[in-house]
Amino acid sequence: MAHLSITDAAAEQIRRVLEERGHGLGLRVSVKPSGCSGYSYVLDFADESADDDVAFQERGVTVYVAPDALEMLDGSEVDYVNEGLNRFFRFNNPNVKDQCGCGESFSV
């Protein structure tokens, strides 16, 4: 069975955004062919669950993963980081073999 973990910082940010939006079930994650390395992460907030979504619940939040992205994301940690003026979700993905210099795309 696939596994995805969620850090405290990511869980706090997911809760914060859902509270600001006033609705939603959790964070939705998928991947798409893109960039110079092959794939990029696609993030959105889930307002409903699709029948084929795989849901990971941890630290009081839910992350929904598209089934076609499950193998590429298996074992990943979803984190939320502050680096200077930049704030973003980061994936610590053990399946990544290479990524582009800007960090926007990866290959598995």
C-alpha cells in the first residue's frame, strides 16, 4: 500500500487555507508531464472527493492523490517551507531521480 506523510507545517498550512476559503476537504495532489525534467506537481484544494482518489489522513488533514500519480508519490513527505520571501509546499520524494535546476520539474 502506498504511503504519503504530512509534516506539521504542511498540515497547519492546509488547515489555514481551508479555513480562509471557508470550505474544502483537503489538499489535492497530482502530477503532469511538464518542464525540462519530465513531470511537475499539481496542487489544488479539494472541494469534493473523486471516486478514484486515494486519501491520506494525518495530523488532522487530508491529502487526496490522483491514482495515476500514486506510484510517483509513494513514500513522499509533504512539507510547507518558508525560505526568505518564498512560501510553498515542498515534496521530499524518494522516487525522484533527477530534477531541473529551478526545482519545478522532476523525473522518476
